[in-house]
Amino acid sequence: MFDAARVVHARVDKYATVVVDQNHYSVPDHLVGKLIMVKIYSGRIQCFYEEMKIAEHNRLVGCHEWRLELLHYLETLKKKPGALAGSTALAQAQSHIKNIYETYYSRREKDFIELLQYIRDDANLEEVQRSIKQLDNLHPSHVTTDKVKALCAKGREMDAPPLLHSQASQAILQQAAAQLRQYDDMFGTHTIQMEEAIA
């Protein structure tokens, strides 16, 4: 199949961006100094390193413009969390991400950066938003990354398919039920008892 892209090779600069047609596009910050391949389409660009796609952006039509993805800067922000609040990457982030930061994590940058890493590596934004809403219903002060992770894990356990009634699976279910009771005690919530759910 014909790929209607112009291909260039570009070195990642100290800002974790590649310059294409005089515009800057971010890539993951651990690639600073690396040479990457960029496919340039009419409306988007795709960046590849060692044959793996590492970034995709809508193509900028102006000149000397910047397109930054907040999740590309997690390693840098872990070292300098204070830089988050005024960063261009946060200003250009999805509105959902900005709202989470402004509503629950202002002046708690380290905790927010940990949440972003969780979204990038282990969860999706929708399940994180559901967990935040549950915690906010209790009180906004309950919204912390550790509690969000716990609620996401709880949700996955509740959505898991029923296990076979072997001795090993019964032991797993008993352990899961104990964990759910601990979450309920921590958050003041109530769930159907695991034993009832599988009866």
C-alpha cells in the first residue's frame, strides 16, 4: 500500500522536540539527543524510534509554533515538579487533564505527576475520571493518586469474569474479598460481598 508521507530524520533537541518545517513537536523526553524518523502527512506527523511509533501530532500550519504532549515530559517533571504549573505542556494538555490538575492537584505537583504516569502506563483516562468522581462525592480532599489507583483496581476486580470454583480460585476470591472490604473501610463505600456475587 502506498504511504503518502514525506520522511525525514531529525535529532531530538534539548526541549524533547523535533523540528519539522520550522515547527516543534514533542516526543518522550528520554529520547533527547536521539535521531528519530518522522513521517509528514498533510494533516499530521508521526514520529518513530527504532521502528516503534513514539508520538503523533496534528500538523501545525504556522511557523515557529510548538505542539507539546504533557505525557512526553514525565521524566523531566519528576526531577523538576515545580515547573509543571507554568509549563506550555500543561497549557496545551487535554481539558480533562487540566481540570483534574486545577481542581484537585494544585500545589501537589508530585502527586499529579504520579497520576499522569499511572494514566500513561497502567490505566485509561476514563477509569481515572470515574474514580475521581467517586472520591469527590465523598469529599474533594479524598482525591489522591493512591486512592485513585485503589479504586481503579477495585473496579477491575468487580468487572473481572467469574472464576472457576476450584480450591485455588476460592483462595483468590477470599483474598480479593478481603481487599475489597479494606477499600470499603478506607473510603466509606459499600460493595456487594464477593461471596454473594459468585454464589
